[in-house]
Amino acid sequence: MEKVIVTVEMTDNNYAAYLEKLPGCVSTGKTFEELKQNIVEAIGFHLEGMKEDGEKPAFSSEYELIYRFDPESLLKHYDGIFTKAALERLTGINQRQLQRYSSGASRPRSSQSRKINRALHHLGNELLAVEL
């Protein structure tokens, strides 16, 4: 199954998404869940249009969407779930720096982005192993 990257960014009041593999395919939503529904519809619309126009599809009909956030958008998205103190414990990055990333005042170096990514994936894997 082909993995298709959906880039997610945040505006002042919406989530926005686009696909590099499918130029012109964009969508927005008030919530991340709404954005996911809207981008799936937009992808279907674009792929159907390509088919009708006799164009080769941008990717196979069997695909999985991978949502790629920039650090600022990811931290804003999970702001109500993870405190900066909790993120500091998970990532080893101090709270003040995490706040700067979240506000857009600075962008993390790639090593810091990888640190955040690894910490969240580690937590996710731990949670997947839990049963109640």
C-alpha cells in the first residue's frame, strides 16, 4: 500500500492541508477530524477528475494517508492534551523552548524535531501495548 503524505498546517482559526503528490488538492477544517474528512473527499475528487481527463493517477488506488505536521502545528494541535511540562519530560527539551516552537517564535533544528517525533512515537507505542 502506498503511503501518501498530507502536509498539515494551522492558520489562525483552521487546519489546512495539501498533498505535494497531487498539486491543487487542498482542504481546510475547523478541527483535525473535519480536516481529515475534507481532505479524503478532496483527494477522491481530484483522482476522479484525473481519471475522467485521461490522466495517469498521481498514486495507486490503494493508499494510506500519513499526516505530517510542522512542529508549530503539532504542538498547537496537542496543546490541550500535553502540557509543556509533560512534553519536557518526554522530549528532554525545556518548556520555554517548546513554547517558542509552539508560538512560531522559532523553528526547531532538525535534531530537535526528530527528538519530538521519537518521543511522541515512543509514547504512542507504549500506549498501544496497554490493555485495560
